[in-house]
Amino acid sequence: MKIIQSPQKISAISKKLKLKKKTIGLVPTMGALHKGHLSLISEAVRENDFVVVSIFVNPAQFGPREDFKRYPRMVNKDIMLCRSRGVDFIFMPKPDHMYPKMFTTYVTVEGLSNVLCGKSRPGHFRGVTTVVTKLFNCIPADIAYFGQKDIQQAIIIKRMAKDLNMPVAIKIIPTIRESDGLALSSRNIYLNVKERKDALVLFKSLKLAKGLIKSGVREADKIIHAMRRIIRGKNVRIDYVAIVDSDNLIPIKKITKGCIIVLAVWIGKTRLIDNVIVR
């Protein structure tokens, strides 16, 4: 396994692999790898000749009052995990590699980027789509892997790749959870013991929603009301609870196959997200 910082170098290596008709899988991350990331890596290793994992805490997707400086950075552990999972290259650029002086070009997916998490975090998805575009330009991957936990991000990137004719397939891998249901997230490390317990309300509310749908409830507002009632009783603050169309993220009134139940909740000072897709 090789660790590469230079965008020019990873680009040159990738192009040589493509000339040899080798397939490349790309797993974009901000590091602090957990089992969710490892599920993406395992899928990439299984499906491709070579796998690149990018590790870059992207400053462009953090707001001025967000947790960029304290976002967990565990480089040595990340390297060890990537090596143990058969990763071929880690792309670990420095901020000035990705955003040199006088950088002024950004990529925005209109509409999808301004709702749900985009409404709460203005500019966040512009930072995500810009850095992912740069990664796709540096690394001509055949498939890029993203987690369902960040479903809005995955949908936005999928739309961006389609709209801009990017020759990469976007694959969304199911959320990995702890045994008690909490979705794995690098930010879970922020939670104290009580907050960790309180955080289970996200999964419990989604489980309730699935149960209501299974029992025949089809009115989205009834399901959302029931979810909010459960969450409101805990030491948490709701950012949003919504049921949306999977293509355009517009709220729906009646449950349909493939719609997504999404929520974002503040547990103390930590903002967590989760979702389920109605199958």
C-alpha cells in the first residue's frame, strides 16, 4: 500500500492503471475510519482491481461555527485499517493541495443542496461536491462508494455525476449500526455516556416509523408526528424530521415505495443524522 499526497502523482498513477485496463474503486472519506467506512472499502476491494481511499478533512464543507478544528483525526489508525483491508493507495492531500491560493471555483447542485441538512448547514454541500469533483478529476475511478447514512450527500453526488457526464458509477452502501441500532458515525466519539444513550432515540423513531408503515399507515404527517413525539421526550433538540422523495428530496404526503425517512437531531452539542429507505 502506498500513501500519496500529491494530486498530480495520484492522477499519473491512476492513468497508468487505466491504460492497463485496470478498474479503480474510490472511497472518499474524512478519516476517523469505522466499520461503516470499512464496509465501503470491502465492497470496493471485492469489485475492483485497485482501490484508492482518500483521507481529507475538507475545510470547504464546514461552516465557521462547526467542528473543523476538533473533527477526529486518527491518521495512524486509519492507515493500519486500510492496509489490513487490502487498500492499494491512500490519497492524503494537504489543504493547500486541494485549495491553493486564489482558489475561486466551486461546484453546486441546485435545489438538492438547499434542503434538509443543506438548509441547516449553508454551503456544506457546495464544499462536498467541489471536493468530490476534484477527487474524480484526480482519480478516474470506475466506481465511487458512499454510505447510506449520509443519504442526502450520496443523492447529491449521484445527481452531480449524472448531470456533468462524469464517467463514474456511484454506489450507495447500507448503513452499518451498533448492536443497539445507533448508526456508526465519526462524530459519535463526541458523545458522553448519557448522550450516547439519548442518541438511540434516532433509531427508535425510525423503527417506530417502519412499524407504522407496516401496520398500514400511509399519511406522512402522522408518521412524522409520532416520531417527533418520541424524540421530544428525550434530552435532544430536533433539527428536522421528514419523509421525502428519493429523487428530488421533496417532502411527500403519502408513503410510496423508495421514499426516505430522514432526520437530524442535536444530542447535546453533537448533530447526528440517520435515515431509512422504505422498501
